[in-house]
Amino acid sequence: MPENHDPSGSTSAAISDAAVRVLRDYTGRGPTKVRTIMGKDMAVILMGDTLTKAERSLVESGDEPLVHDIRHRFQMTMRDDLVEIVEKCTGRTVAAFMSANHFNPDLAAEIFVLEPVIEEPTGK
């Protein structure tokens, strides 16, 4: 296992905290809810209440496609910062990054596929 592996959940908490800061820095407002779920070869950051007041107004007036496009652009712009956070916290390389938004309820998901850990053969 990587040196930074921490089954207590502090890795997940560190990723969540850093992701909130990145989103706040890029959009002016961070989510009010966040949770990072770690799997064997993945990390998923699920954020709630992410939209700004302006974005909420646009969604309510029927401009959901516009807000979806804006959010996707933010997420692609934040990509390098988010990948760096996950790599630093997990000690592993991110092989793929995917991002999605949902407006009712207001949710965003950042998905990171991690390179597999290469197991060292044990001597017999």
C-alpha cells in the first residue's frame, strides 16, 4: 500500500477539505456538503449545494443547459488542481478524471480513477 494510505478516513477528509477550497477559489463559493469516498482504485468527491446564487437563478429561469456548460468548464479548468490534491493525499497517480453535475438536487461529482498499485511479489 502507498505510504499515505490511511484507513481512518483522514485521507478522505483531506481531499474533501482541499476540494472545497478549490471550488471556492474558482467560483467564489464552496459547497456546503462534501464527502469523499475511497475505493481500491478510485476516489469520488460528492458535493452538495454547489451552485452560486446567479447559477440557481439561471436554472430556475430555464437556462439549465447554460449552467451545465459553465459548471463543466469550471470543472475542466479546476481539473489539474483537483488531480494534484488526490495524488498528493493518496500517494497515487490519477489515470482518469470525470466530472458531472445535477441541479435538482444540487449535486456535483468528481471521479478519479487511480493507477493500480503494483504488488511486489513475495519470496517463497
